[in-house]
Amino acid sequence: MQRFSGRKTRAAAPMPRLMTFTLIIVLFCGFVFDAAHAGGVHKIMLHTSVQTQVMDEITQALFHRINVAYTIEKYPWKRVLCNMKNGIGDGVPFIYLKKERTEFLAFTDPVITTGLAVYFQAGKKAPAVLSSFLDLKAYSIGLVGGYRHCEAFENAIDAYALKVEYARNIELNFRKLAAGRFDCFIESELLIAPHLASGAVDKSRFKAVANAFCKEKFYFAFSKRSAAKSLIPRINQAIAEMKADGSMARIMGRE
């Protein structure tokens, strides 16, 4: 026998359906962002060892302008690229545009352009300026391993048989340079700046040498297997707006 309470019950409201994208933002060892916007979830990967305040601020500003939120998860760099190929993640931030990557990634317009920083030991003989990569032939060079630098520099390493030694991170390379393990340390200005600004590196022990080396363009990119690639026109518009109104330059510390 069924009993009724006599009270009317209200039907539960239907749960909204969510489309899920995965947007991967990356640079070598990855993080992932879960973000809800207009019924979608976006995941973005960033590499922990190269994550900087500048990268964070630019990412926040860009996604704020297109009204997309995000969170982060960590993955090795090779795993990030593998995820992109398989459509497991959606997008990658601050990544170089390389021909082989265009097979599985769709790229935005360039977000920022930075150069290479070259450091020698203070008090040791160093060139006044480096005009070309061939000028490095006389020196041994420290680099961070695990990711590639600008393509022109990578090609010069092979073409001129430059002497290079790899370490796992920027701080270790500065320690090796201070100990005389190699003559100079080369790294992206974007990646090296926060280490110098934080006080983690004693700048008085090193001398920056001006150079005319390649400029590095960093992009955001999206898996061609992800619907989140539809965000590219909006991101391009946000990039253009930030460059036009000066906010990109302010974040980069150029004003």
C-alpha cells in the first residue's frame, strides 16, 4: 500500500549540460587549467620549471579579456605534446612555432617576442658584444636541458659545432658559471629575468653581454583535435588589444 504525505513536491531542476574542452598551455613540463565558460571546460598546461610571473600575468590578462577561467595540472613536456597530438588536452601557451608542430597544433598570433640573454663571469675576460653565433665558437656554453631554444641558435650549435654543456635548471647553470665550469650561460630573457629579479642569483658575480642573436616569438597553440581551437580569433583580438593599449608592455616591464 502506497502512502502520500499530502505535500506537493517540486521537481528537481534539470542539471545543465556541459561541453568539455581541454585547453593545454605549456612550456616543457606542464600544468593544467580547468576553466568554465559559456558551458565549456578548458584545460591549459604550463611547465613548472619555466613558469614565470610574466607568463602568469599575461595568461590571466588574455583569458580575462575573453572571459575564460582556468586551473593547472602538471605533466612532463613530452607528455604534453603527446596529449596535444591525441587531443587529450586543448592548448599550450608560450610555445615556439615549429613546422612539425603545425601538423597537430593551431597557433595564435605571436604573444611576445624576447631575445637571448648571455652571461659571463664578472671580472673575467668577455667580449664587448656578440654580433653573431659564430662569435661563440671560442667559448664553452651552459644551457638548460630538456627543451629547445630558438631555432636559429639550435641550428648554430650544430653548424658551428659549438661547445655546450647542459644542466637541469637556471640556478644550477649560474652556479656552474660561477665555478668556471664553462665560459658563458645562455638562456631566454623571458625565463631568466625572474631568477635575477628574485635575488636567487647574485647578479654582482655575472656580466651580461649584449648580443645580436635571434629573437624568440612565443605563441599560444591549440590541438587541432580540440574544439577549443575556436578560441584563437578571440585570443588574437585580446593579444592585439593588449599590445595597442600598452598593457602587454607594462607586464613585460618595458614601461
